[in-house]
Amino acid sequence: MLKQSPSSQSTVELIPMIRPENLSQNQCCKKSLGLILALISGVLMTTYSSMLKLITVMDSMQVVIIRGALQLVIMGLIAIYKKFSFRGTKIPKVAFFLFLVAFTGGLRLIFIFTSFSRLPLGDSSAILFSSPVIVMFLSIFILKEKCGIFRVIASATLIGGVLLIAKPPVVFGSDNTDQAYDALGYSLVLSACLMSAVGNVLTKLISKEVEKVIILFYLGVATCCCGTIGLFTFGHPSIPGYEEGLLAIAIGLLGLLQQYALVWALELESAARVTTVRQLQIVLA
């Protein structure tokens, strides 16, 4: 019978034993961190959305451009410092999904900022946070997640809540009041909800292949491009005072932190759970 040498025995002793309970505990910690990050993301979004209401002179598209520029510069510098490749990935399919994430992210911010300036904050936030309905539907086909009774009940409840908040005249009829129904505002926030859901699902899909910094960098690029096109096509460029300028920079920084927390949460937890946790911020809105 062969005997192990003392050197081999000491080597074996130095290798830590990986137990199933340690793996499950580590997985539980990651999921908990993902849910906490999703909650933080929702709080930050509600905070900068409330701050956006304080801007009266500057066009909302200018705020979008400032946020995109900050995200582009900061994430670009971090990527250079850490020597990340701006290509992101060598897989063509993943690169295409990265493009879709950036494109939908740019459109989403335009729709969000414009709708927040037209609608009450509580209405627009509640509709926007109903995106888990679309995320649950897309995650079944794209991410191959299971559809349980909880998802069906949650989806039906969220759809009912959106109808009660938006009160479309087709369903509830038109009120005999002087206040006109802002169909464009509600259409924009519903489009933002769709873009948010698609972006979250695709971000989850590529989160294991592309660095968070690179994802945020291209989101910043798309935000700048879409914001510039929107400003000179539909907006009204202006030169605001330093107070609104500083407020716009603060909104951009909070938006960057919110986006980073969201991408990190999607990397650790399922897209459906992340978006469901974020909708708890309707109370704050």
C-alpha cells in the first residue's frame, strides 16, 4: 500500500474544504445583496426624480445630456484605469445585446425625464415601477425562468394598478373638468416602462459576459446621443443659472449611482425579483 508523503499531506491540509452549506450560504448572501442594491436603486431614482421637479428653466433633455456626459466620462476613466477593453466582448451575439441595452437605456431616460416634467411624480413613478409585468413575461422566454402562481398574481395586480393610476379615457371615459388628459405624457412613461423592462432583461443576460463599467459606459454614450437628438429636435436649449446647473449635476451623479446599483443587482439576482423590489419605492414617490 502506498503512503502519502508528509509534503503531500500538508498540501491537502492547506486546501480548504468546499462544503455544500458554505456554497448555499454564499449564494444566499449574494441574493440578499442583490435585493438590497435593487432597493437602493429605487430610492435613488425616486430622489433624483423629485429633484427634477425643481428645475424650471433648463430643458429636461439638457439634464439627460449632463447625466450621460458624467456617466460617459467617469466610467470611461475607470475603464482606462482598470485596463478594461472598450470592446466589451468578442462574442457577436453579446455585442449586439450590449448595443440594445445602450439604445434602450438612452431612449428610456428621454422618456422618463420628459414624462416626469409633464405628469405628477406619483403617477409617473407608479407606472414606471410596474415594469416587473413585462420583465416577468420576457424573463420566461429569454432567461428561461419559471412562471409560478406568484408571478401571475403580481402581474395582474400591477396591470390593475396602472389602469387605476393612468385612467385612460377609453376605459374610464373622459371627465368633465378643465384639466385635459395628457395622453402624450402617459404614452411616454409607458414607453419608458417598456424600455426599462427590455433593458433590465438584456442586462441580466450579458451581466456575466461584460463588465459593469463597460455597460455603464455605453449607456452613457447612448444617453448623450439620444439626449442631444431629442434636445435639438423637440426641446428648447437654454443657458440656465448656476443653481439649476449644480442641481442637474447632482441629478446626474445620483442617476449614475442608481444605474450602477441596478446593474450590480441584476448581476446577482433575477431580473423579475430586482424590478419587483424596486417598485416598493412607489410609496416614497
